[in-house]
Amino acid sequence: MKIKRTCASSWPARPISCSGNPAAQAQGGAGIQAAQFLMDSQADALITVRCGQNAAQVFQAAGIKLYKSANKAAADDLAALEQGTLEELTQFHGGYHGIQ
């Protein structure tokens, strides 16, 4: 499953902006392209269900913190982040390499 939308936030100031994910249809390197998009958006945190190792390395090098989504609603994840109860994402997969 590829993420078709992404939201970027400068935490904790928290202006949140959402836009289409320009890497959603990429056959390869979608994670890296999405990471570049978030870096260009000046996001400092990402809440996601999963993340590939290559993209995670880009996020970490850029200082973007990764958090594991624990809720079905983004608003609930944001509330958990505010409360300090959302755990950091530390397990990364090897990538799908064009497999959908």
C-alpha cells in the first residue's frame, strides 16, 4: 500500500499542511522521494504505520523524528504525540521495490 496523502508539521508549533504525495505512483524509490518531499516541506516529525530502511536513513539524517501510528484517526495520533505517549518507530522494512 502506498501513501497517497501526507501531512507535514513543524512540531510543536504545529501548523499542519496536507498535500498529495508526489511519490505515490513511483515504481521504485517511492520512500526516498517521499522523504525528500517531507524534507522540502521542513517537517520535523512523521507519524506512519511503517517505513522502509532507505527512507528511514534519509529521515534520520535530516533530523526528522519517526513515530509509529497507533490509532485509526490522525487526530488521535496527534493527540498521543502531544501527550508524549506515541512511541518512536524503530523497526524498518527492507522496501517493496515496486511491489504493490
